[in-house]
Amino acid sequence: MAQPEKGSLESFGYKQELKRTLTLKDLVIYGLIFMVPIAPFGIYGEVVTASKGMIVLTYMIGMVAMLFTALSYGSMSRAFPIAGSVYAYAQRGINKTVGFLAGWMILLDYVFVPAVLYVVSANSLKAIVPDVPVWIWLVIFILVNSWINIRGIAFTARANIVFLVGELIVLAIFIAVGVVAISNGAGDGVTIKPIYNAADFNLPFVMTAVSVAVLSFLGFDGISTLAEETKGGNKTVGKAILWALMLVGFLFIIQTYIAALIHPDYLNFDNIDTAFYQIAGEAGGPFLKNTTIIATILSWGFANALAAQAAISRILFGMARDQNLPKFLAKVHPRYQTPYLSTLMVGIVSLVVGLVFVNDIGILSSIVNCGALTAFLVIHVSVVYHYIIKMKSKNYLLHLVVPIIGFLIILYVMINLDILAKIIGISWLAVGVVYYIILRLTKRNTTINMD
């Protein structure tokens, strides 16, 4: 009997059930959609204020910080080209216990991410169409996205292209109108102050802003959840993660630089939560202001949520396949070859959470941040443990220096998180530990692997 090829899905004890249709381009597009090229539209006011106007410097530091984590994801995706993201990487790279707990913590991020996006979009639509109840918008978003994801990842990829093109068109319009406005005298002219302002520079303030701006990059890790649906070998995922991160970082820097030049007084906004839309209005009038608002609603409520739902359904699929979650979540649709029950479960949870926290977006955001950053810490530890300790790798730069720097950066960001996020994260981890112990004790001939 022929042995499975080393590094193939079969060599890890799994069958190829999901359809391999995605190319490098598809993965990059998916990552861009997940991170949202116009993400700064929604948090511009908070970041520019915290950084004392040096918002471009903030996003530059944020991109560099995330590059270290992206490199660690790339290393683990080459070693283990299977679905499950940090759950699969920690499980195979360290042991089953750490893998389960890592997967449990990323669930805290991904399960609640769609709910955050739906709530923000639904509330924004209520401001435009006040007569329609928020719950109706929630249901519409969830039904449409669930249908697209169940139809197949290739169908999702095509939908992603449509959304991405729309976002990029809006962004291009803003950039073009913004450049014209600046050339016609808006703001104080071209200056490096959004990058560095000696009079106001204060590293602690800038790093506090980075802890907020870094959250705009969350989502590049979602690319790794599609490893079993990717063509081109186990290097494709790592390349896609890096390309998506660098491209979206460039877009973040360009749009925030132009916005800061148009409106240099970072302490003077009508409403800090709608600061970017105010700037768009100053540059291009009501049309550009409303266009950026609508683009934000569509990108969060459909594009980003669509990618988030696809990612978490694959993590649920991976954990259920290993019998760490109910087995029905590992069922694959006979026609579309997608984890359709996991997809539907994410939709149901998003609806329930969205209805419960419809007026508490801050709490939801705290939950998401803590789960994602904890998973990033585990990824860096996994690289060192798997490559340096187990495989005796001599590539100390990529397998030791990079993950250590990445770990320290993420740890610093976590230290600056809101106290509520830390409490929720610790509580969720405690529940996961108890659940895992029960899970192990109720299985025959299975013990907690602490090797």
C-alpha cells in the first residue's frame, strides 16, 4: 500500500473532503476583505486622537508589528497545511491540550466577530432608515452571508471580488477628491506631521494608539483556515498572508495620510466616532460623506462578515473532525462540499449574540480583541517549540528571533487592553479548561497530553 506523500493532508490522518479551488490571488483577496481596506474609516477619530495626530506613524508601526505574527503563521502553515488555523498549528506543533485551548480562545474572536460587524452595520443602517428595526437588518445580513458561504468557497471568493472592487473604488474616489482638496488649499498643505511631529511626539501615546490600530489588521490569520481548499502547495497560504497584510497596510497608510492633511486639527471633530466621514464631507461634500458611510456599512455587514463566517466555520469543522466539538459540525454538504452545519451554527450564534449586545458594541469588541491576541501569542510559541525544540531547526532568524519579537509585541498590546477584555478572556479560558478536562475524562483511553 502506497504511503501518503509527506506534507499532504493524508499524511496527517485526514481525507481530502473540502474542494481545492483557491489560488494565491483568491487568498489575498479573502485576506483583504477580512481586514477591510477601508477599516480606518470607522476608527479614525479614536486612533488619530490617541496618537496626537501621528496616525500614519501608528499604522506603520502596526503593520510592522503584525508582519512578525504573519511570518509565524507562514512558518506553521508550511509545516501543517491543514484547516483549523491556530488550533491545528498548536495541536500539531506543541500538543493536543495547547491546541484545544488555542482553538478555544480563537473561538472567542471569530464567533463574536460576525456579531460585531452585523451590529455595527445594522445600527448604521438604522441611522439612515430609522423606521426599520435593527433585528431585521441583522437577519438579512446573516441569511445572505450564510447562503453565500454554503454555496461554496469558490462562490464566496467571487462574491469577495465584487465587494473588494467596490471598497477600492470608494477608496480611490476619496483619495482622488482628497488630493484635489489639498491642492486647492484644504488643511495646512503637504507635511510630515501625520508621520512625525517633534512637538507632540510621545512614545507611550503612540504605542497606545498602536494597540487600537493593530486591531484593524486582525483577520489576516483567517487565510490559514482555508489551507485545505487551496491549490499550489503548502507555501501558498504563507505567501498570501504576507501579501494581504502588506497591501492592506499600504492602503491604510495612504488613506489616513490624506485624511490627516485635509483635517490637521485632530482635536476638533464634531463627533470622534464619525471623524472620517466629517473629513470626507469637508473634501467632497455630502455625496462623498454619504458614500463613505454606505461603503463602511456594506464592507462590515457583508464583505468582512462573509469572510469571518467562512473562517470560523472551518475552525469549527476542524475541531469537530477531531471530536473536540460535536461531530455534526464536521458534516460536509454533499453537493457544495462545504462545512454547511458549522456555517449555519455561526449564523445562529451571530443572531443571538447580535440581539443581546445590539447596544453594547464596546463589550463585543473587547471580547474579539482578547481572543485574537491570545491566539497570536500561541502561534509564536508554536513556531519556537515545533521548529527549534522538536525539529532542531538552525534557521534561528525565522524560527526563533521573529517569533520572540512577535510575542513581545503582542504581549505589549495585550497589556494595554481594557481591563474588561482581560477579565472576559481569563473567564473564557477557565471555561475552556473545565470543558477540556470533562471532554478528556469522558473519552476511553484518552488522557490530557502534556508532553
